[in-house]
Amino acid sequence: MNYLGIDFGRKHVGIAMSTGTIAAGILSVFTAEAISRIVQLCREHAIDVCVIGLPDGSMKKVVEEFADKLRAATACKVVLWDETLTSASAREQLAQTQFSTK
């Protein structure tokens, strides 16, 4: 399966691509251009699923609305992935490695 990972922001949207478990960032686009660019990428790369990180708090509703617009624009499956506490979890895991910044 081919996946697009989407990191929504008010000004920019980060996009990564994956054919398995590890994604590689491919580009960042202005939010106003994101839907059309994602639709184009889905066609060009035979994307099966778009995974959009769903934050908690004030951005949650904005991201859900973006996901709805993307679902209406593409045949790809669009999935929201709960990001609650992912940054804290990543920091904790990093602190337990030899690459710790502490």
C-alpha cells in the first residue's frame, strides 16, 4: 500500500510518503494549495491512504474540516490519526537513547 502522511498547519502542510512503516518527507505546500496538490500526488503515486495527524485542542476542528474537504476531492481513503501526547512520548523515548539532549 502507498500512503501519504499529512501534517496540517494554518500556513503550511507537510507531506510525507510511505510504502510501509517509515515515511519520508517529500514537500511542504501552502495550506491554500494543499488539497489540489495532495489530489495530484494521490494520482501520480497511486496513493491508497492519506493519514492526517489529528491534534488535540484548537486545531482539531480545523483539521477535521480539512479532512472532510480532502475526502470530497479524492478517491483515496482519508484517515485521521490521533496525535495526542505524541510529542511528549517522542521526547521521553529520545531521552532514553544515547542521543539524548539532556
